[in-house]
Amino acid sequence: MQAEHINPFLRSLANTFTMMFDCEVRRGPLGVTTGGSRKYPISGVIGLSGRAVGTVVINLSEEVALKAASALMLTELTEVDDDVIDAVGELANIVAGAAKAELEEFELSVSLPNVVIGKGHEIRFPTNAKPICVPYDTDFGPLLLEVGLEAVAAPAGA
């Protein structure tokens, strides 16, 4: 995965938190995601397909999920419920959708969001995608952005 392919996701996440939540985000160092469980208990997951395939994961601490959902719902939420789950899915959708607009050369389609909850849950990336993991510290608390995107050969005759 090349830097120009992850940068739209980094910009999208930062813009989403700044513009929608008035929440400052501070990016940590980029790393490679390895197999195994997620660090935080809540993940919004989006699949990407087209001239590239991949997965985008926004892995949230409960604190971030509650504060972001509260901001979206315009009410204070104190426990992870259906509203929080929906908000995390929408957050993943917003971040992936804005990044998709910057990656037109891949003609990407974005799946419906899935939300996975539970301490130590696992998320698998496409086999050839080497996911990049970016930690963030926000005014709401910590989160991770994981993006694995791999270009695929154009179909024959294309």
C-alpha cells in the first residue's frame, strides 16, 4: 500500500473529527497491522471493492464511541447500545466515503458498514492487502485507523 493511498483516509478521519465533532486529533506513527485481536472493543468496518480491494477499520475505545455517538445523536449516551452501534457504523461510512472520493482511479465501491463489538475481537483483511495501522489520540480518547487496500488487475478486455 502506497502513501498516496492511505493519505485520503488519514485526511478524512481528521476532517470528520474536526468538522463534525469539534474534536482535535493527534496522529501517531504509522505501522503495519499484524493478525490478532483489535486493541479497542468497538470497530466500524467497511469493505472496499473495484480496481482495488480492501478493508477500512476504525477501532474505537468505548470512550470515543460514546462521545462521538453522543455528538451525532445530540444527546449524552452513557452505554454502548443500538444508537452507539449505528453511530460507529455511520462514522466508518463517512470516513471511507470521503476517502473514496479522493481515490477515483480505483473506481471503488463502499460496502455497508459493519460494527464488531467485544474485547479482543478479530478482523481479517484481504490476503494480499498489507494493512497500515495509525494510532490517534483525540480529545475524546484513543482510536486506531487500519486500512488495507490492494490494487487488482483490470479485468480482461477492460
